[in-house]
Amino acid sequence: MKKVLVKKELIKAEKKKEKTGNIIRKWSRTIHRDLSFFFSGIILVYAFSGIFLNHKMDFNSDYSIKQYSFEIQGNYPLKSSDFKEERVKKELLEQYQESANYTKHYFPDSLTMKVFLKGGSSMVVDMESGKGVYESVKKRPIISSINRLHYNPNLWWTIFSDIFIGSLIIITLTGIIMNKGKKGIMGRGGIELIIGIIIPLLFIFLT
């Protein structure tokens, strides 16, 4: 009789444990789903900008930089005294729609003229030959703004980023515990979790 009672208590405790586990997994799935939907936009933004920044040596995701060659007609060598602001704007900058962005120009030596423009673009002219190079520097309107979010541009974004990071931790933990059995932490999921931890550790200690 005593053994029967003990067995019933064990079964009852096991059912209670199973019920508690089911409730935890149910809430984990709900929280995991809702947070994933809510933060899916910013996850994609960080993912794309992470790719751009990860390959910054191959691709300048902030600025589009192009160079154009041109030649000034006249008697060589050209005289620096002939190049006042108005001529620089009309003859050199107007063809590239940069007249309004003129900042200044100067002559570091008698054979070179440099022109500086708003936004980072510039122009260099060889006064001896009349040949010059215009370097256009234009900010990429969408990608550069996405990249900027990686550098916490203001206090409100820092606060939101901290909330986002905390939510990522919750998403990860709920993802770990919301499945049971062979697909959960005690099965395939646990193996995948260990592998995912080992990979960054290898890079930390071996590189």
C-alpha cells in the first residue's frame, strides 16, 4: 500500500513537472515569436550594415568615390593669377554641377592648383600641362545612414540599442528552451549550441 502511494506521488510530481515545463515552453514560444517579429526590422538593418562594414576594405559603403580626367585649354604653363574664384567655378566646376559647392582653391606650388568642395569632393590641376583630375565624393544616401546606426548616433538610439540587445538575449534563451526532446537542448539543439559556442572561441584563441 505504501509503495502504491509513493508511486502515485511520484507520478503526480512528474505530471506537475511536465505541466510546468509545458507552461514554460508555451510562454517561451510566445515571447520568442513576438520579440522576433518586433525586432525583425532592426535585426535586418544590423545584419546588412554588418556585411557592409565587414567588407569595408573591398567596398566603401559610406561614400561613392569616382575620378574624372579633364584638360584646360590655353597657353602652358597656365598662370595661377588667371584663376580667380569665378573662373574656377565657371570653367572647371560648372561641368560637374559643383559650382555651388565651391569652398576654396589655392596653389601649393607654382605648378599645382587644388580646389576644395563641400562634401569632400576635390580637384587637382597640373598647371604645366593643363591636365586635371576631379574626384567626386558622394555619400550613399541609404547605406551610409544604416551604417551610422552602428555607431550609436545619439542617446535615444543608445537606449533603444540596449533594449534590443537585452531582447536578443531573451530571444536566444527562449529559443533554447522552447523545444524538448531530440530537437531540444538535450538533443540536436544542444549539439548545435555547443558548436556555435566553440566556433567564436576558436577564433578568439587561435587568431
